[in-house]
Amino acid sequence: MTLDLVAPIRAWMPPVLYVGFRDGLPDVLLARWPAELRQPHPFKSWICETPEELAAVRECLACPVPRGPRGELDFAAGPDGALGPARGAEPREEAVVALYGPPAPSWPWLVLVSSSVATPKAERGRYAWEAYATELVAEGFLGLLYGVAYRVGAARRARPAPRS
């Protein structure tokens, strides 16, 4: 199969939606990079804090990816550009760590961290995330994060609301 970069982005890089499981947590659209594009990370994400942002990214994914002056893929002029600086997850005065379960088979568990302060290298200035193949490995990483936070006096556990 050849990669058709003239097709809408969602045709060659279909995303899945990780829904924020409580108020204040963003939704995350996650897509797998096609092997032909060889990226350092296997996934591309769009962290959407509002329904309007999610709709704007989805609209961009329904179009071909814009091209830069040398013909390169320019995601910043497409779906990345639909998102501005982030406010961060609530409560905004604290770092927030959340575990998102896979929305479909063969998709990873996500650990999302929202910083209480703007961080230039973070996605949208506030977020970092990592994907894990299993819940057990993701929870192991959460345990490490909690241990570090506990040692510096910044730990507080919050559990997601039970699903109805």
C-alpha cells in the first residue's frame, strides 16, 4: 500500500479519541504515524481542552496536510494550528496526572501529565504524555511518579469516577 498524502489526514493516519474521564481533563486524539514517515515516536497527538478545539482538529484531519515551502508536511498549518496555548488540566494550580484507558483494541494506555506552569517543550506548553502497552506497565510508571511527588510533598491521589 502506498501512502497518499493528498488524501485527508484521517484516511492515512486515522485517530482514536481518548475521552477525558472527569471534568477538567482534556480529550486526546491519538493517531499512529505511518511507517513510511518514520518518526521518533510512533504516535501523533492532539490534546483538546474544549469541544470546540476537538471539532476544529477533526475538521483539519478531514483535509490533506498542508505543505511547507519545500514540500514538507506542515502539521502546524493544519491540525496542530487549530490548537492554541493550553490552559492545563484542572485544578490548574497543581500538576495533574491522569491514566487514560485504550478506546479500542490494539491502542495503548496513556499517562498524561498537565503542568501547573507553562513549559516551552511541553505539548501546547502544558502537557506531556507517554503510551504504554499494558495497564500494569502504565500503573507502574504512575507509582514511580507518585513516589517522586510524595518525597517532595506534592502528592495527592484522585480517582476517576466510576463509569455508569
